[in-house]
Amino acid sequence: MNRQITIKDIAKEAGVSISTVSRVVNSSLPVKKETKEKVLKAIEKLNYYPDSLARSLRVGYTKTIGIIIPNIANPFFATIVRGAEDFLRSKGFSLMICNSDNNIVEEKKLFKTLIEKKVDGILYSGIGDHVESLINKNVKTVFIDRIIKSNKFSYVCSNNYNAMYKLLEYLYNSNHRKFIFISGQKEIFSAAERLRAFQDFANEYKIDFKIYEGEYTHESGLSVAKKIKNLPDVVVCANDLLAYGVIEHFKSKGLKVPKDVSVTGYDDIAFSKMFSPPLTTVKQPIYEMGKTAGEMIFTILSKKIDHIPVKQFENEIIIRESTRRRN
Amino acid sequence: MNRQITIKDIAKEAGVSISTVSRVVNSSLPVKKETKEKVLKAIEKLNYYPDSLARSLRVGYTKTIGIIIPNIANPFFATIVRGAEDFLRSKGFSLMICNSDNNIVEEKKLFKTLIEKKVDGILYSGIGDHVESLINKNVKTVFIDRIIKSNKFSYVCSNNYNAMYKLLEYLYNSNHRKFIFISGQKEIFSAAERLRAFQDFANEYKIDFKIYEGEYTHESGLSVAKKIKNLPDVVVCANDLLAYGVIEHFKSKGLKVPKDVSVTGYDDIAFSKMFSPPLTTVKQPIYEMGKTAGEMIFTILSKKIDHIPVKQFENEIIIRESTRRRN
């Protein structure tokens, strides 16, 4: 059958009025149980798909949320997306996914595309404050793992500053004195916060240190590690992927981690416990952060509110075998 | 400004006719360069978003593709999605992502939702043949890493049978004689093909063997490994995540891989080279498979064809340190 099945066909098949079918399809008004079953049977039999697109023009929503992240191939973001999609799917929402590679020009284009496609809201983990100007105020936005100054938006993140500071104190207490810190791009909120913790720690504890700026990738860890001339006691990396790259470079030079040098990460993505050596890092509740972002956008839309207060998770220090107590 | 900006406002601002604005916005007919620039400037100034939703009702497409995968938190699928989204984004398409956990009931619901949301096509990596009955013939579907008997669809996959057979011959030639094979769910095409290769190999080479059925997850590797009573020469796992779980279990029992037992995986996800020990596995061109799926659906839509021939990639055996030549 090539002709599009319409609500009229369903009404005829079920032997009810068109408005009754409409009530069932849109769950708009109550319908007697037997009548509802007749309608559902007809829908099943004729393989009818209610036209969501036409309907969303009528009721003003698409039940679609957009998510802009740097890269789904980074397990941190894959887990964020899984958490968000699990929650949203349970509420009948779909998730449109966009990779930006932390590129501002691309991010702007993606916001435009998502707004054009009439998403009901946007989950956003991007580079910085530039979005304030471009976000159409009709599209609700929840920032994930990022906070900007504006109070127009909603935020879910974790306490990057505190956990990084605690990790550094742990390293100090296990007799590390010479530090190298490899940060992420400073425009990214989480990277700026972890760097700020390191700078405060370095001032407070009068350690010997050097800072390199990298990116949150394995490749960046490899390339920054090549620049290290004098081996420190520990290389503190702003995320796990950076640490993987640094350790891979050290291994290729015949250096042993942690015997010759300690290395730490941040995130505790699933592979860090299986890494060789298992990585000392900071565990973020990644899946919960994604799920919470989904819950927040859903609450904002269903209660028709502008934004909700920042939801901040605490992180946990995880000591494994990529660090050791020095003598 | 709260009122919705329309094409009329743009025409007024730019001092051109409505049909000229329409030509620019829809790229439908050529427009003089200076005129086009005036229109684009007005669009920028008034912060105008063309209404894609209304437009897609007129021209009959949404420039949205749905993708159904078991789990985005599995790096294999995250890389597939990245490949597909990179290509589709370059063509102005967006990707709607759905996780099914290989659950048939969920998959059916997701097909229904995507069809209701008027996606132009579906990329699908799911459990089996059940979809033939439910796919609306108006929605073009490309199967990823799966082949079913129907010739109504398009397929991108890799040669699972050949590569698994070659890996097994390599193991035989390095003096492994007692094999355990842990398969994925048999309903999944790739799992069935890898299992078929193992069965043919076992018959041909008269080895000692035992087969367990697991799932493509780290947790499944852990739990199946616990059932192993007599240590074989090698545990051949149907994917890398299974192998990670098996090795983790062996480590917890004080067994050394590969000294006490060899273990192999399949996929070569990014972490397998960093694993402890680095994993012997089969490399699939995962990103290219995702990108090719995006290209195929785009070709099908833009050339208005029903389907295109199967695109099959060859795989590569990667020997690392989780296997050794036995004496």
C-alpha cells in the first residue's frame, strides 16, 4: 500500500469518529478502554504512523533535544550521551548528536542548525562564553561540564577545583616535589578550573613546577610529552586521555611508570582501570552527569521554567598503580 | 524582540523582494552576488532562522538521519557514530542517536519513533531479521556491521569470517592446541560469522575446544571467564571488550597473560593497544565503516535509488603481547 494512511482510515477501520482517534493518538482527552483498544488495533493493523512533524507544528514542540559535544569518540562524552539518552528516551524524547571538536565556528553553525530544526532544547558541552550572544532565547540550554557567567542557562558539572587540589595534596604527601602539569585548552571551563587548582597548590606548597597547555586527547598527550626535557617526579594530566598519551611516550623511551616517574589523569573513564599501569585519577560520575542533564532539560520544558540552579557533583580520588610513594 | 522574524522582515531590511530572499535561503535559483550579500547581512542583523520544520513539510525531507546502535558507550559504536556524523554533517544532515542494548522490543519502538519523526533514513546496527516486517518501505535503511537475507536494504560490514579464520590459523601455527571460544549473542550477524569461522576451523584442524556464549561487553567477559575450569592454551574472544573482562578475571586469579594463557579480541578499539598487556586482535576500519554508512544513505537519498550493493571491508590481524608462541 503506497498511499499514506491517515487518521480517517483509522477511524473507518475502528468504527469510531475521527475526533476519537485523535484523542487516542494525542492522549489529549480520556477515551473508554474498549474504544481505545479498537483504535490501537486499527493503528497496528494499518501500520499507521501519526505524523509527528505536522503535529509538532500544531503543538509547538518536536520532542527532540540536540546535544553538542567535542567528540563522541572520547569515552567521557560517549558516557555523557548514554546517560542523557537513557533518560530522555524514557520520556519519549530523541537526541540529535553533533561533534564540534571544540571548534567555535563549528559550534555556532551547530547551534543554528539545531535551532532551525526546532529542537526543544540543547545540551551543550563546548568551548566558552561566545554562546551567550547566539543562543536564541526560545531554546532552553543546559551546559554540561561547563559554566559561563550568564545566569540565563542551567548547568551540570562536577567540582573540578576541589578534586584536583586534593589529588595534588595526595601527591605532595607521597613525596612528589617536582611537578609537570599538562592542562586542557584554557577556554574550556573544566580545564581552567583544574589549572586554577594547580596554580593555587603550586603557590601554597612552593613546589618546583612547569605548565604545558595541551588538549583533551591521547594525541596531545603524546606530543606534549615529547617536549619534556627534565623528568619531574610526577606528570599531572588534566584528563585520562592525555595521561594515556604521556605514558605511551614514556614507555617508548624505555621509562617505567611509576618507578621513574608518576603520572595521573582525570575523569576515570572505563579503560583507566585496565590501563597499563592502572591509572591514578579522579573519578567523575560521568553517566549520572549525562542523565542529570537530560532530567534538567526535561524539567525546564515540562514545567516551562527558564532555568534551574547549578547541579554540582563531587569527585573522588582513585589511587592506582601509575603513582607511587617516593622516598 | 519576541515576535518571530519572517522572510518578509528580511526582504524589507535588505530592500529586495520576498522571492529573492527565498532564493537565497533555499539556494533554489541563482541570485546576483551583491544582492545575496545584502540578504545575508539582513539575516545576520535580524538573527533570522529559516523555519526548517515548515520547509521540510513543503519539500518532503528533514535532513535528519536516525542511527540505532546497541550502546554508544562501547567505543566501537562511538567511532561508527563519529564517522557517520562527520560525513552527514558535511552534507547538512543531522544524526539522531538511539541506544537499543540489543533489545528487540526497544529496537521496534525506536524504528517507530524515528519514522514518526520523519527521518529521511535510518542507519541500523541491531539484532536480527525481525526488522524486515516493520520497516516502512519509505524509510531507507543502511545496515552497519549486520547483514540479513533481504535485498531491500543496503549494507556496510567487514569480512568477519575470513579475519577470524586467519587469526585462528595464526594461533594454531604458534602452537596453540586447546581453544576456548567466547562468542557474542548468536542473533548478531558479526557474532554468528566469527563463530562460524571458529567452528569450521575446529573441524578442519581437529583441535580440542569448548564454546561459551557471551555478549559484547566487558562485564560478560568477566562472568564467562569465571566458568572456565580447565585453562586452555588460548581464549579467543569475539570482541575486545570481552577479552578485557577475561584478562581482568585471570589477573585477579594471579594468572599471567600470555605466560599462562593467551587471550585475543576482535575490533581493535583505540584502547586495545594501550591495554595491559597490549591486545592481539583483529583491526576493523571502524571509522571508515561509519563514514561509508553515512555516504551510502546520502547517495540513496540524493539519487533516489532503493539500495546499493553491499560494501565489505577486509580486516587485519594485529599481533601484540596478549599471545605468545608456545613451545
